[in-house]
Amino acid sequence: MLSPINVSMESLNLMTLAPMLIPVVGALLILVIDIIKGGLHKSLYVVLSLLFLAMDFVAVADSSGVFMANGTTLGLFDVMLIDGLAILAQFIIVGASMLFIPLAMTHKRFHEFSYPEFFALFLFMIAGFQFMVATDNLILVFVGLETSSLALYTLIAMHNRDKSFEAAVKYFTMGALAAGFFSFGAMVFYALTGSVEINKIALVLAANGYADMGFVLIGVAFFLAAFGFKLSLIPFHTWAPDVYEGSSAAMAGYMSIVPKIAAFVVAMRFFEFLVHSGIVWLDVVLYIVVVITMTASNMWALVQTDVKRMLAYSSISHAGFVMAAILIGTTQANAALFLYWILFSFTNLGSFSMLWVSRQKHLPDYQSSDHSYNKFAGMIKTAPIASVIMALFMLSLAGLPPFALFWGKLYMISSAVTGGYTILALIMALNSAIAGYYYLKLIVYMFMKEPVQGNDGHVYVANATLALKTIIGIAAIGTIFAFVAINPILEFVTAFVYNSGY
Amino acid sequence: MEIGLNHYLVLSTILFAIGLVGVMKRKNLLLLFFATEILLNSVNIAFAAISHYYGDLTGQMFAFFVIAIAASEVAVGLGLLIVWYKRHGNIDLETMTSMRG
């Protein structure tokens, strides 16, 4: 006879769930509205999504206040874990999503935005990412990861072109493989420690002095592969350029930011104790992966003929750059990771939005792909403001002072030096220099070359509406005036990272 | 001979390897989905066995979540497959080469 279980509502601490429930409620509401009255204009759904994301942002801000006062909070049978990392990551996830969703208000009609399901899936995806970062439990990480990934595959496919289906299928196959690796890795650690909570795994492993080293390494290898797929680290990056090319430019920009910060936070939680446990093998492997990811993707980016593919490889390179923080593992490096990613979200979303406003429905003869370099030739003559803004984002990505990413790179490299990784810092600096070359290549095309015959400059703003221009404006302001906000952001981020013990 | 934990773990590892080879080698999309199912379900066997070994229910819970996720993954995958088949009349991965990574 089972005795009834008594659980007090107090101990559940349901407030920890509030930030995830808001987008879920929003998504359900959108679906219900569609059932009651179909065929409504997409602007309604955009505004509704924005509204719920804003509420979500406020809820996250509220839990950050609770964190500042009481420290780390647990909830729902200790499954939910609201610490500084969770809050910072949720700020980035929700903030970047708020910048993304107005990009649906394009001038031309696109297939995906005519379905309310697009917005519902989008909100479900955000809830998935939030669950993924706000927990210590590998089960919930897995569920959050798959909720968001499955929604993302569908969102990519909804773009409704041959290339987007191909991209969705490729991403799906890789994602399924990553899910298999993740669950196998979790199984290995469950077998070793009898727990699926990261802090308990760390405790048990430390208590028995990493006795079964061979099995620990197997588990770590599987996790590294799973995170490698999600973060597009080399050699697991093969899907990234194709998927970015196949999906819409706005979605590609979004994919380079939000899924990666969620995966970074999980990787940080998981590798933090392993890096500090003094397993030499892991340090060496991470070191090699970081260096190769940074360098090789820069080389590939040099030879691309399409701007979007170039930006895809550059995103891989940036992910490798930031992965160095997890290798270094100091508080300063972890704080630099969040700072870098906040600045990167503005810059990268801005540059992908610039591609998005210049998206045509039909390709002219001189263009081999949607965003080939020669499309941008002589852009300064026909669309001066757009080309200057585009150049601004490129310079920021290249890490030129005083633009946003310069500060990110500065803090990242200095944390590598203070962490004792001098050679790594040198490689990172060298890579920034190489990367400068291909960003400048686009600038040369825009400023130095003559426009192609038949290109009257209309194409660069073919898709522009007030909503898109506003988002680009916000991204540009964030990129230019980042230096004003660097110190407050860095103090804020460092306080959160330090107080949650990373 | 008594069937112990190790037997289950070995079985799970072998199935995982089969699934992995399937994902790498299969060119037919439907068979590739089968391979991912084998991949995920091999982990379930191990979780259930370890859970019984420790006398702890967490592993079985994880296995249930994996089952649910595998099912929804196939639902999304088959949706993509049907759209691809309607457009191209085949489900061959070899034909998906309009972009080169």
C-alpha cells in the first residue's frame, strides 16, 4: 500500500517556473486565437509574441532580483535551478528573440509568417531554451534541448524553398545524432555515479577520486560530441554552413546566437568541474578543438563566394573563440563569455538582418546565390546608408575598436593571459587578424567596385519596412555605443557569474 | 550463467554502435530514421538496467523521457520526409546536394 505523498506548495517554489510558462501560455494563446478566428494578419501575432517576450523578460529580471537578494534558488523538487548563469543566459535568449521577431514584418510576403504556428513554435522553442539553461538535471536539459531543436527544424523548413527543406533534413539528422550522443553520455555518468544531476555527479566523482577514469573519459567524449554538434565546433560543424544558407537570413542570424548560448551554459555547468579536476586529457582535447575551430573556419570563410556562407563560417569561428572561455575556466573568462555573447548578438543579428532586407524573391542573372559578393559590388553608390551600416557590422565582427566586439575580444584575450594560456591568447589574436581579411573583402566590394549592370540599388532595401529598419537601428546603436555600456555590463555579468560559483 | 548489469551494458553499446553505423552509412532517409531510433533506444536498455541495479527510479524516468522524445522526433522527421517526397519523388540523401558544405 502506497502512502499518499504530501508536498507543500511552498517547497515547490513555483515562481522558478514563471519565466518558462509565460512563452508557453503565449504560444497556446496564439493557437487558440487561430482556431477561433483564422486568417488574421501576421502583425497581430508579431505584437502578441513581442508582448509575451516582454513579460518573459520582466519575469527574468524579477528572478534576477531574487537571486541578488537570496542567492541560488531551487524549485520543483530541486529540478529547477535559478542561478546567475541561468538568469544571464535567459536575458540573452529572450532579448535576442525580441530583436528577432519584428524581422517577420517584411515588405515581401514570405510563406512561414502567414502561419500562426510559426509564432507558436517560436515561443515553444524559447521555453525549451529557458528550461535547458535553468536546470542542473540532465533529464530536463535533454527535454529542453529537444523541445527547442524540434521546433527549430520546423521553423527552418517553413521557409518553403528546396534549400530550406534540405537544410532542415540535414540539421535534423545531425540533431538526432547529437541527441543520441547526449543520452549515451548521460547514461555513462548515471552508471558511474547513480545520479543525473551535474552537481551530484561532480561530488561523487570527486569523492572516489575519479577511480574509473576510462569510463569518465568515454562519457566526456560523448558529451563533447553532443555539445560539438550544437555549438558547431569542428569536426562537428559540417551542417552549419548548409543550414545557414538554406534558412532565411533572419533565422540564420538567430541560430548563430540563441541555441549556442543555451549550449554554452550547459557546457559551462558540465565542463567546469571536469576542467578543474586536473584531467590533462580533457584540457588537451578542448585546447585542440578550440584552436582548430577558430583557425580552420577562418580559412574556409576566406574562400566563400556567398556572404551568408561567409558569415556562417565566421559564426563558427566566433563560437570557437568563446569556447576558449570554458577551457580557461576562471570567473573572469566565464564573465567574458557572457559579455562577448551579448555584444555578438547585437552585431551578428544586425549583419544578418542587413542580408534579410536585401532578400529578393527571384535571382537576377549575375547572381549565383542569394547573397553573392557581386550583389554588393558598388553598394556605396546606390545605397550609401545601408552600405555604411553593413560596413559597421563587418568592422565590429572583425574586432576593430571602438565597436562592440573589440571589447569582447579584449576581455576574452586578457582572461586567457591571466588564466595562464599565453599561447592560446596569441592564437586568438592572430585569428582576429585573419578574420579581418574576409570582412574587409566585403567592404572592398561595397566601396571600391563598380555596380553590376542592371543593379539600381533597389535590391538592397527590397524587403525593408519600418520594423526591420528599427531592429537594424537598434543593432547599429548597440554596436557603435557599446563602449559606454561595457563597464556596467561587465560588472553586472561578473557579479552574477561569481555569485553562482563559476 | 546469470545475466548481470554488464551484459545489458554490452548489449546497449553494441546496439548504439549499430545505430551509429546506420546513421553514417544509410542513404535512404527512412532507414536513417530507423537508425536514430536504434541509437536512442539502445540507451533506454542501459538506463533501465542501471536503474534496476541501483534500485533508483531516476534511470527509468530518463528512459521514459527518451521514449517520448524519440517519438516526437520521428513525427517531425516524417513530416519533413513527406514534404521532400512530394517535391522530389524520392527519399534519397544522395540527391540532397544543392549546397556543398
